[in-house]
Amino acid sequence: MNMNNPEPHIVVSDLTMAYGAFVLQRDLSFTVNRGDVFIVMGGSGCGKSTLMRHMVGLKAPARGSVLFDGVSFWEAEAEDRERMMRRMGIMYQSGALWSSMTLAENVSVPLEMYTNLDPRSIQEVASLKLSLVGLSGFEDYYPSEISGGMRKRAGIARAMALDPEVLFFDEPSAGLDPVSARLLDDLLLELRDSLGATIVVVTHELASIFNIGANSVFLDAETRTMIAGGNPKRLLAECGHPTVRSFLTRGEERLEAEPGKEYPPCFLS
């Protein structure tokens, strides 16, 4: 990837997310470039996970579009939609592993659903994906027999099963101790570098945001739109919006919003 001339991978344009008449977020427009580690951040209830569902084609926009390599998921034919979804890997907050399946069996699920590989080949691929996340030798373990951090890594292995171009992670560090969370962050960067994947991470964990984020968008629950975007470290250094600063400093900086004053959005290229 040419860092001086980034290539758009996902383009969100004028997106409104709604549940019936209730508008959760509106006027969202941003670009995830190929090879990015892109952070979707904001306070609880602002719509971060819902935005991810729109980006992976699980929920249709109320207005606007999400383009994947220039193609709108919801305007594509059914066959093209399936191909697009195979190019994405998703890990939800809990890891979403089947408790009745071993780790290898969990990783095998998408391979069985979307490929014509024979059982032996599927077993080999599952073992390879588990080894990539440091779980070689744990193929026959059940989720209940391993730690929370290991379950997260197993979830990542399953997300990588089909060699996707884009990996989506919903709160990957949630519930982990600081050391395990940092190791998981390091793993995501290793996967980005070794696989050339684009990574989108939904999180409110500051350590992860600053450790791995190259670009970001900040969703605000009060105004129901995006109020900041750019490299998180630059936002911390340069953005003066009280809501954004309060989030990025966890309240350590007491930058009080003036009553009645409108603060401009803070987008850094």
C-alpha cells in the first residue's frame, strides 16, 4: 500500500442509521483506506456496533450508502453480496464461539459453509489459523477450557478462516486484563502486517485506540452524528472539542463546554 496515495477500501457516504422512526446516527461520511487500522469510537450507546453492522452488510442504511471497493452491498445482486461477505471476517465482542464445539470445529464452520474443501483440508486450515493466533496445540480444547484472552484469539482465528480482506472487531479487548489486551493489540497489528488486511475496530478502550489506531471516527450520542475523525494521537494533541477531549483523556482534562456555544467538528486529515 502506498501511504502517500492511500486506496479507499470502504467508503461511508451520508449514512443515516435508524430503528424505525428513531435516528441513531446521521450524516456519517468517512473512508477506511486499504491497510488501515480504523477505530470506531465514542461513548456507550452512540451506535458504534450498529455502524459495524451497517459496514458488514447486516443492516440496511435508512439513508446513504456503504461502498466496499466501490460497490454498494444493498444494490448488488445476491450472488455478489455473498462474495462480498466472504471477503470480510467478523469477531463479535464475546468471541461468539459455539460452546459445544472444539476450537478447531469453531474455526471450521465458515470453511464448511463457504468452501468445497474436503474434511482433511478443512482440519489443516483450521489448525493453521489457530497457529497464527498462538493457539497451536489447542485444536481439541473447548471454549470453557481456555482463558478469556485465548477465546478472543480463537474468535480471531475463525474470523480469518476465509482469508478475508477486511477484519472487523467489536470491542476485542473488553473484559481482558491490561497485559492480555496489549497482547491482543499486538496480534492485530501483526495480522495487518503479515496478511495485508484492513482492520476496523469498534472500541472505547483508550489503550487500544492509541496503540493500534491509524485513523478513526468519533460518534457522539448527544448530537447523533460524527464530531471528530483522524489519527487518535493527533486528535488527542490537536482537537479542542470538549466531548472528544473528555473521552480521550477520560476526564483528566476538565475542558468544560460553554453553555449555548456550538463547537465545530474536528476532522484531521
